[in-house]
Amino acid sequence: MEVTDLISIKTFCTHYDVPDTFIDALQEYELIEIVVSDNVNYIKTTQINEVEKMIRLHFELNINLEGLDAVYNLLQRLESLQDEVRTLNNKLRLYEDL
Amino acid sequence: MAFIDYYKTLGISKTASDKDIKKAYRKLARKYHPDLNPNDKDAEKKFKAINEANEVLSNPENRKKFDAYGEHWQNAEAFEQAKQQQQQQRAYQGQAGNYSEKDFEDIFGNMFGGQASGRGGREVRFRGQDFNAELQLALKEVYQPHKRTLTVNNKNIRITIPAGVENGQTIKIKGHGGKGVNGGPNGDLYIQFSIQNHSKFKRDKDNLYTTVELDLYTAMLGGDMMVDTFNGKVKLTIKPETQNGLKVKLKGKGFPKYKKEGQFGDLYITYQLKTPTHLTEKEKELFTQLQKLR
């Protein structure tokens, strides 16, 4: 993996003003993947949006890590259902136009 | 603007303690937070309303002003000053005029132009609000990557819309929403696409569907014909004895696959048999002969 696809956890935590332990905890709950390169811990830049979301949920709404785990899984299901509804709506429109 | 009762917004009484306010806010925030309600505009509106209510009621000074002046709480200081000035004037002029709240409202309307003034006293960093926009595009515009310049908050944003985007799909443009408060990050801009299809092709994800009229003789004897695809014509070989309603697939002649450059769906063509009309006597005779052969 290219280093440009990664952001060091230290940089991330400084920028977002969150403790390193929070990121470690997210990894323990398998909510994010940490990449280790040259003894430095990184997260993938593609995961930043998700981590940002978890930061908001944890620090703004006081949702604990067990809750985050549950919420995160439900949100994924919700988003996939929303995609399915959109696809079905488009399909329905296709048949209504026929 | 209609008066918003912040107590009602948070579902609490006017005598609620700070702890009650905090509890009610947290409960409602968990219910309506945009992260927990993706693509739900109603939830977003409610979340903004409860945030506003919490900002006012969780600040003791603002709460006091809100309790005393209701919808004019933001102008409380000016209200007090104006009231004092009016009293001084009345005392000076020896008049006992009766000024209603409406009079003060007029004064403030003039002073502030009817606009809400800024609210101070926030200590917490807040992420800016997310903006939502709808962009209407024709189907042919999303057949290829499409560049658009949008104006958001007087700033021009140049975006490239990937080919194959679907009707109703939303993309996020990070950091182009409302400004963060107290150093908080900016919100995001969400653009939902409304794809108008004025073509003769029906679209289902990356597959396209169309109907082609087939004359009787080509259907019976076979032959070649030119058919329209979304981006040009192709020659199609019709097999002899092709039946009405038969569907054929033209692989890779459909719509581009979203974010998969160079990959396309398929085009499904349904043959619609067109029988000849206004037959001549000779044609009728020949058809009768054919009928007798079967």
C-alpha cells in the first residue's frame, strides 16, 4: 500500500483532537483497520469519513464503544436498504413508463 | 419568522433544571443526529432545531433572556436600553404613553433589519451544518464524466460527476457545507442527482432496454438491420423465423458502470413485429397461397 493512502494515527489524533486510545479502542472492536509500517501506526485515508463519524457519535452523543459497534452495523444495513429502495424505485419507474 | 418555543422543541417544561435540559437534548440528539439518519432531511431539520434550542437554554444568561423576552431574546439588551430611553423620555415630557411590545418590535426591526443577530457565548466547537442540493441532469449527460461548476455560498465549486451516476444517488463534497463554529470543521455538501430520461432507452442501473420494430419479411427470412444504441448505431443480424417479443442482448452496449472506467452494462433489445398493412390484391393472393401451404 502506498504511504499516500495512509495517515499516521498521531497526525490524525492531533488534527481531530482525540486521544490515541480512542483509535486503539476502535481497532479492538474491529471497527477500523490499523496498518503498521516502519513501526508507525496508520489508518487508511479511505476510512477517515467513517472514523470522523465515530468520533462525532462518541464525543457528541456520548455513545460508548459497544453502542458504536451496534450503531455502525445498523447504519451499514440502513444504507444498504436505502440503496436497495433507490434501485427498486428506479426499476418501478422503468415498468411504470412501459 | 414564526416564534420557536425552545422548551417545546426539547420537550421540557419552563422549570426544567440544567440537568433536565442536557438529558432531553442528548436523548433527542441521539434520535435525530444526521450520522444516525443518513439522507433523512426531516431528521436533519429537527436536529438543527434541537441544537438551536440547546444552545439557548443550556446557557443560563441566554435562557434568562429567552424566558423574559421570548422570540426577541436576542435583542434583550437593546430592548432594555430602548425601554430605559423611552421611560426617560416619558419622564422628561411628562407623558404617560402606553407602549406595547409591538412598538419595541418595530424599533428593533428597524435597528436590526429584521435579521437575527449573532449569538455569542458558545464554548464548544461545532461542526458546520451540512448543505443539501439537488442537481438535475439529462441521462445523456451522465453517460460520460460530467464537469459542472456549482455556486455554494458565493463560492464556485468545480465538480466532476462520474459517468453512470443513478437517479436519486447522493454524492458528498467534503468541507463545502456551512462553516464550523469556534474552529470546528466545516460541514459537507450533499448533492442528490435527479436524472431525467428523455431518450427511447429505459435504464435499470447499468443496463439499457429498448424496443425495435421488425418488418415481417426480415423476421421470417432473416437479414441485417441498423439499430440505435445509446452512443451510435450498430448492425444487427436477425435470425430467420424471429418471433415477436424476442429479446436479444448486446453485451457492453449499455450504460457505463458507476466508478468502473471502461466497463459498461448491456443493451437489451425487444423485437416488435410490424405486419404490413394496405395489402395489394397481389399480396393478398400470395399470402393466401402461403396460408394454403401451411
